[in-house]
Amino acid sequence: MPEPIILVHGGAGSPAGGRIRNEDEVRSALESAVVAGSEVIERGGDALDAAQAAVEWMEDCELFNAGRGSVLNDFGEVEMDAALMDGRDKRVGAVAGLSGLRNPIAIARAVMDHSPHVLLAGAGAERFALGHGFDRVPRHHHVTERQIERWSRERDGAPPVEGADASLGTVGAVVLDAAGNVAAATSTGGLRGKHVGRVGDSPLIGSGTYADNPTCAVSATGNGEVIIRAVAAHETAALIAYKGLGLAEACDVVVRERIGPLGGEAGLLALDASGEIATPFNAGIFQRAGRRGTGRVATAISERELEL
Amino acid sequence: MPEPIILVHGGAGSPAGGRIRNEDEVRSALESAVVAGSEVIERGGDALDAAQAAVEWMEDCELFNAGRGSVLNDFGEVEMDAALMDGRDKRVGAVAGLSGLRNPIAIARAVMDHSPHVLLAGAGAERFALGHGFDRVPRHHHVTERQIERWSRERDGAPPVEGADASLGTVGAVVLDAAGNVAAATSTGGLRGKHVGRVGDSPLIGSGTYADNPTCAVSATGNGEVIIRAVAAHETAALIAYKGLGLAEACDVVVRERIGPLGGEAGLLALDASGEIATPFNAGIFQRAGRRGTGRVATAISERELEL
């Protein structure tokens, strides 16, 4: 039986000033998200359940651009995207442009489990959630003072807050469970100041999120538009399946030779069923953490490697 | 200089009774769509312009489930998805859940040309279009008597109209121009009776639509949810790029070994920069047509091969 692995990320980007101001706080939050996933595994949950739990924890934490703490769009409102995929059977669920529901990744899971569809957007996604036992939260639940300040400065043409980045803070998790199954989950508020209705890479299967036991599980983050054009997560799996690359090499090729040449910055959070992990990025930072079995929880932000 | 090729499709499916009732009418419409694309090439347009023109023609033709003639969702309303991709530079544009704009593929093109984003959904896509010179059409513009009748029968539990299929009639085009560039475009009303907000494979880059000069251009149609899970269009390109398969073999593998095992029916419309074409399907019919240069326009519906 493989040793379970949980990896989480809190986004990649190049914040103003070269670094974020609250590294300790972010490391602590990433650790807690890993623990939230670990607890699910310890209680007998599978990779999919654990990935969902880790992402839900980060959605509820206002440090990240997902769930509560999401960036504001050009109308000053929150619209959230999320997806998850089970590497056992390629089942998927996703939502886009969601608001008024506490945990987008939980709605994506309900789409996976209870809908004939895989991606629901906007008011349709909200209606689906309300019809499947989820309670509404006021739209202001997801709106934090910090994001109001950043959005207002950007609207007024003021220089960005030091340590801030318009796209930093998407969250994701990839998990390997003891049965050898992998899963991926990603959730985001998208890009600060985005056009109302903009859908990024996170909820698009094969772009921001992908999982397939024979190849890998990937949660991508960074310039969503470039990640979509590169079909980055599925490209990683294809390089493994058809070009015979190892996980780390495949991820490197996607970041350096697919995303970079299109002018994008990104981080890939990836693992495979053999227990290999890779977290390459071509941005200033990639906020991530992980744990092998019940070992120490490791974190990395500007460090190139995440050493479990 | 390669000889230009235009391929179009009007959807794949397994209609009640095994065949559609209006084959002659559909063949004639497909021929006209090919000619609409050809005229663009003859006037010096490129593959992208020609693919867009062919799809716009089919959106305006009420025989197909795209633009006018789109199926109705579970509220009895039209929500349309569309995407296009330029194989030269991997530029993309897409819209989802659109209503009230005449040609979704034209809005997708405007997203490609004038937005920093690649996918806009719902009211946000409408706002973008109105801000970029497009006129609103009344929502009833896209609603036809034929689709009202089919939707009403389904709602009332009556057996489907002979020749009808809830998902048949998505449209798409793939084009090779004289400069050796390929492009793909897809547009759809989705699945009849779909949940409000459901997004299918058509607007998702790598799933229903993909184009990249070194590999191929693909427009997929069929069971959208399965096409998304298989990341079908990008999987085709990956089998060519990394496994060394030819276009026809790659398309066959995707239809038979990727989409079939997930329980889906689909048709792939594909070509590459060398002038190879492939149009495999595992459904009852795949409505398609094509032309090489200024040659004869060929059509195929239940025929296995499209012979140009």
C-alpha cells in the first residue's frame, strides 16, 4: 500500500515588492489545510474526499483568493470557480461564476455526485446548489476588507499594495490515498478586476484541474488564460502517458516550454500514484505545503523545492 | 502552398428511429456552410475567418442546434456556448450560457480579439458584446417552433419526435488555409432539457475545440460531459505530438478507446496542416461536409467516410 500524500497550494504569482508580507501566516494556514486533508485520510476517506476537505479549509480562510477572501471583479463583486476530479474513474464536477454559496468546491462535488452535467455556471449553479440541500450565505460573506481595499486602489489607479498580486491566491490540492488513487481539486476567485462572467482555468478539466490514476493529478495556478490555451494539466498527463516523461520532467516542460513561451506565469502542483511529487513554477512565489503519511508538514513559498 | 480545406459538421447523435427525417435539407445546408467558408478563403481570408463564417452560417440556419434553432433548457430557454481557436498562435475566444446575441461564434471571436480573457459566461458575456458594438436580438430570435414542440413533448413525457435527438445538431468547422494555418470553431445550444447554467464541451478549449498548427484542428460533438472528461480534442493532438500517431488513427483512438469506454457517443471533425482529414464517430449519424480547394462539396450523414 502506498503512503498517502497530501499537497496543497495557495497560488503562484509575482507580488508587488517581490514577496508577500505575511509569510508566517500563510505557512501556518497551508499547514492547517494539509492537516484538514490528513484527517480525512485518517478517518478512512479517499483521495477525492481529502482534496475536497483541504480546499474547503482554504476557501474558509480569508488569506486566499477562494471562497471567503476572493478577489473582486470589475463590478466589485465575487464570482468563484472550482472543480475537482477523481483519478479512479475520471469523474468530474465543476462550477463557474458562483456566488452566495459558502464552499464552491462542495458545490462542484455535488455536481459530480448528483448532476448528469459536469460544469454549471452562474445562477444555474446556485439554483442547483439550493436544490441539493446547500444553504445560501449572503454575498458579503465572501467579501473581505482586504480585498475591498485592493480593488479600490486598483480602480483608483493607485499602485498595488506591497505583497499583493491580482491573480495570487487560488487554492488547490492533489492527493494520493492508501488505495493508490489520486485526485485533484482547485478553487478560486479568479483575477482581481476581471470582467464580470470571466471564467478562468480552475474549473476547466484538463486546464487547471486534472486527475487520472495512470498518469498524475494536477492543480495549476497562475495566468489562467495562458493555462487554458496550453491545456496545461492534461498536457502534463499526455507527456507522461505518450512521451514517457517522468512526473517532474513533464511538469517542468509544461511550465517552461508551454506556459512560459505564451507569456504566462504558473505553478503546477502534481503527484502520481507511485508517490512522486512535483511543484515547479516560473513566478516569483508558489505558496504550497505537503505531507507524506503522518510525517512532518513541509511548506515552501519562494523556495524552489518542496521537500517532504 | 497547401490546397485549402474546409470541413463542417452539424452534430453527431443517435436520433429516434435511427435516422433524421430531413436528410436532403441537412445536406444542402451543410453544403451552403462549406461554401460560406470557401468564399472567405477566396476573398483572401484565413482559416480562422473561414471557420467563423461557416459556423455563423449554421448558427443562422434553424436546422441546427446552435444560434437560431438551439434546443431549450429546463426552463424552456436558449443558452448558447461557442469557441474558436487559431492554430497559428493558440489564440482562443469562447462564450458560455449566452443569450440575446445573434451569433455566439462572433462574440467568441470578439473575446479573442478584444478581451484579456478567453472565456466569458452568461450576463458578463452579454455585457461584453454590447460594449463591443454587437446589437441585442430579442431572446425569442433563437427559439423555433420545432424546438418548442420537442421541448414540450419531453417535458410531458411523450416519446421523442422521430429523427430527433436531445444533443444532435451542434455545429463546427475546421479549416486549413493556403498559408498552412489551421483553425477550429464550435457552437451549440447544448443538450435539450439541460439544467440552466450547464456548460458543455464546445466552449472548453481542449475538450470540444482545439487547433494547433503542428498537430491538428478538431471540433468535437456528442455527449459533452464525456468529451470534457476525456479532454477529447487535446487528447487527439497529444496522441499525434507525443505518440506519433497519424491524424486518422489518433481520432479513432479517441472515439473508440477514450470516449466509448466512458459511455459516450461522439464525432470528431479533424484535419491537419498536411491536408489529412478524419471524421470518425461512434454514434448513429455524424452530419458533415467538406471541400478541398474549389472542388466538389461532399456530404456524409450515416456514411462512415467523408470522401473529398
